[in-house]
Amino acid sequence: MAAPFDLSDDSVVVIIGTGAGGGTLANELAQKGISVVALEAGGRHLPNDYINDEWESFGQLAWLDMRTTSGDWRVSRDFPNLPAWIVKAVGGSTVHWAGASLRFQEHEWRVRTEYGDIEGANLLDWPITADEMDPWYAKAEEKIGVTRTGGRPGLPGNNNYKVFEAGAKKLGYTQVHTGRMGINSVERDGRPACQQTGFCFQGCKFGAKWSTAYTEIPKGEATGNLEVREHAHVLKIEHGEDGRVTGVVYADKEGNQHRQAARVVAVAGNSIESPRLLLNSASAMFPDGLANSSGQVGRNYMRHMTGSVYAIFPEPVRMWRGTTMAGIISDESRNDPARGFVGGYEMETLSIGVPFMAAFLDPGAWGREFSSAMDGYENMAGMWLVGEDMPQESNRVTLHGEIKDQYGMPVPDVHFTDHPNDVAMRAHAYAQGAAVYDAVGATRTMPTPPYPSTHNLGTNRMSEKPGDGVVNRFGQSHDIPNLFVSDGSQFTTGASENPTLTIVALAIRQAETMAGMMARGEI
């Protein structure tokens, strides 16, 4: 284990957050001999601690600090203080993710060029191409151990998948399989194969699912170059007279404040906390917050077009047995404006337990329609719909004018309203999802509106020109050379695929770039 770094040691890279981006970056830099202090707002939970119970696990892992919401999305009505279900613990949301590991499609790196001018959407091409990302994707797939890539076999299909696949084939879909998953299908990297227990969202008790909590973080710590401080909630990033960042102020578990000096700071707190931290770090030199000369910090919040379809069948399905996200249909992920919208969506099997089904089903809580659906739980199959939503400047994270958190800092307000393209895509996805199940004899299909489980993207986006975004093609702030963003908030657009693989690929690439800049004395 690394000896603790001194608070005054200004040679260290400080990484804020230990999820897919921060945890991967921390290990990659540590392996290169670079000193890293990773600050994690939550505690450390490892497989032995994970709880195979939905509500109790949610209480253990979820980020439950006060937040507010606005906009016309369902979440602001039904779950106003829970805009997103993310994890507050070492490993971040890689503890909670389902494991889907999909590469962006070639056109999704250049959607402004591909889709043209969409009214109300703030579209921009990424400053990176698909060809440039290919080798980094390969490195990420190898690190995670993604199934169906690199000669690694796929996972078996459970009943939920078998129903899904049969329906897909009846509709003529051809891109259907048990997924490219960050879950071991065979023993690998000192971790066992998936045991099909079905509590993927609650943390994998066997460690078969890749999570930075028990892969990247301990590997980085073993080099002696990485120190992880748990219960270290960062309040502010500080800078010197030259405008470069010099350190961060954080609160420990008891609320005592400390200042860690830094040579470089990388922000990896997810698309709500990362812009919030930059905005809360405003100063006389940067009155609108750090890295915000463009005014784009917090803007272009994306959460993917989401929704679910559940169906009840005459016979038991028992969808909860086996991998939560057991398969995928990718036929609708293409861009085909003839469908009435640009971009595409994935259909992915999903099962949630009785407690969460009761909480999220619509209509919920009472009545014959709700109770009869719950009566059919054993015979139910389910899927999640996830598609590319349009970035909008008005969908944004801002600081609340009055409400403060437990440390006296303004809480984030998350404002979101669907773009008409998102609405059209969701309607199409609901229809196709129901058709998949109707094709194999469903007696009832139930489209379910979006709930807080989502992919948080944008808010500190990459751009070629400084005026269009927050960071450059390497996640380096346009304004402050030694300040980086290392999470999904740097996404220029969201694509239709689950984002974790891309976050990891960008983090590996960023580590290489950062190490080179440090060696040359540029940062």
C-alpha cells in the first residue's frame, strides 16, 4: 500500500472520484510511476459487503445527498431529489452498472455532420474520430474483459433473454445476442465467472463483474503510487495567480476541512457533481466557475432516451434469475430519419425485483391495474430502452440559489426537458418493444416511463473550439492547462450505447496524454 502523501505535496495528481473514469485514470497513472491521490466522497464496499436486497443495497451505495430537479421530466415530479441513481463509494457507479460494454458507432462521433441542424438541439461533432478510438477501445475491452470480444465467450442466456430473442427473431431482427458484457463468462484476472445470481445492480458479490472498486483501485494501490482517501468530499478546487489549479479543499467524514496540494487535478465525479464542483469553485479570476469561459459548464446535460417495457405471459418467465442485463437487440441503433427521428436506440433485457417494480411501475402504488400487474410478476419479462438523446443548452446543472448541502455548499439543480426527437424516439421504442413481446404471445405489455436509473452525460463537453465546450479532445480544460475532466461529463454527444466502455477508453487515452505532458513539463 502507498504511504500517505503529504497534504502539501504539490507533485501529486489529484483525482476526484474513483468510478469508471477516475478509478481507471488513477491506476493507469500509478502504473506509469506517477503519484496519485484519489479523493472519494463515499466509503469502500467490497463484494463481501454487498447486499442482495434492493432497498437495503440502495441505502448502502446510492448518492443520497440533497439535490433538486426542474423541467418537465417524470423524475422531477416523482423523484425530485433523486435525479440519477449513482453510487457514492469507491468504484463509483461501476459497483452498480449492469456491465453492457458497447462501442460507439462510427457516425455517432460526428452527429452534427450526420444529422444536420436539429432545431433546439446543441449538436456538435466530437473532436475525435472512430478510427482514432479503435485502439483505445481494444485496450478498454481487454482491461474489462468484455465478452464476445478478444476471443472471450458470451454469457449464457436466461429465460428473460430467451423470450426477448424469440420475439426479436419473429420481428426479423438480426442483431440479437447475450451482449458484450463486462462480466466474466470464464474465470479471468483472478476473478470467477458469473454465477447468475441476478443482483448485478446491487454490486457483484462474486466479483465477476468488472468494477474499479476491486480491479483498478487495488492494482494502483499495489504500486505504492496511489493513495485513496475515502469519505473525502471535495468542496472546491483552488488556483494560483497564474490561473493554474494548485489544490483542492475537501471535507472528511467528521466534516473537518483539509487542503491537498496538486500538480494536476482531474475531475471525475459524474455529470452532476463535476460541473457543480467547477461552478462552486468560482473566484475573482473565474467569476462564472472554473473552466467556464464558454459558459458551457453544466449545460447540455444528457441522460439517454430511456424507458422500459414489461410484458406478462401465460407461463412463468422468472426474469430475475440470471444476469440483470442478459441480452441486447441493436437493430434499431442505426440512424434512419425515415422513422421520424435522428439517432437510434438499443433494446436491452432488464429485470428488477418486486420492491423496485412496485416503485417504478406506472401507474404505481394502488388500483386494479397496478395490483394485477404485480400479480403477474413471476410471468413477466422486461427490457430497457436506451437511445441517443439530443444535447440542449437548457438542459443543465446549476447551483441552487438557496438550498445548501451538509457542508454549506449550494446543491445542484438538475433541469431536464425532453427534446421532440427524444419523444418521437421513445414512442417508436415503446411500440417496437411491445411488438417483440406480442410476437411471442404476451397477454399484456406495459410501457414504463423513465425512472432515475440512467446514464449521466454531457455538462463539461469536449469541443474543438474553446467557445463551444469545456475541454479539448484529451479532456483537458480549454482554460486551465492542469485541470482535466475524466468522466462522462466530457461527452460531446451521448450516442445510443451504454457509456462505460467509452469512459474507460477515454481514461486510458487521457492517462497516456497526461503522462506525456507531465514528462515534457507542460503541466
